Amino acid sequence: MKKQKNRLDEMQEQKLLQIEHNGCWLAFWGLMVVLFVQIFLYGRDFERIMGEWTVFMCLAVYIVVSCLKNGIWDRRQAPVPGVNLKSSLLAGGISGIIFGVIKYREYQVILGAAASGAVIALLVFASCFAGLSVLSYFYRERTNRLENAEEEGKEDGEEQN
């Protein structure tokens, strides 16, 4: 199929990129909310959430891989252990609360629900912290490679002139 010429001017192209950006993040966070609501309402019935979960995970993996490949971490947060720790604590806390509420709704035993929530919170915290630490290592390696390639490219260009 023949590729068509871009008919947008620079301002329209920027606006379209902004619209696509907002749409992507709306879909990402919307899917996350829908997944939490469905888990809360229906429990861990994976068959009910399989479609949303698949789309959410594909989008999440695509964003992470694309950002790391291009040496991008985040606009506001640095890839440092302190930020990783805070983010992991937040993820663990939210997951623990949601899981604890679900367990309480299923069994009406507050101590068991609290213990289940605490275990899930600890597991999510540990896995998020480990995952973020590994990803921040890969990010630093990739940015170093990209910076070295730029410096080598400048040196090669200078020698040719």
C-alpha cells in the first residue's frame, strides 16, 4: 500500500501528537481503574477481566520498552532508589488495601483480610521495588550508551571537517 503524504502543518502535527498522548494515558489509567473496579466487584475471576488485562499489559509493556529504548525515564521523577521506594510503597499500600477489602467481602473475617492484605502489600512492594531498580539500571546503561554514541558521532564529524 502506498504511503500517503502528511497533509498537516507543524502546529496541527503538534496538536495531533498531544491528542494522541492524552488518549494513550486516558486509555492506560482508564483500563487500570476498570480492572480494579472489576476485581473489587467480581473478585479474582480472571475470565471477566482477561480482555482488559491483556490490553492494559500490552500498553504498559510498549510504553516501558519504548521509553527505555529511547533513554526516557519520566518528566518529573528521577530513577533513584528513593523515588523507587516511595512508588513501591504506594503501589504496595494500594494493592494491600484493595486485596484486604476483597478478602473481607468474601469471608467477613477482619483479621484474615488484614493479614492477606499485608502479605499482598509486602509482595507487591518487593516486586515493584525490584522491578523499578532493574529498570532504572537499564535506563542508566541505555542513556550512557546513547550519550557515548552522540559524543563519538560528534568526534567523527569533527575529524572529517
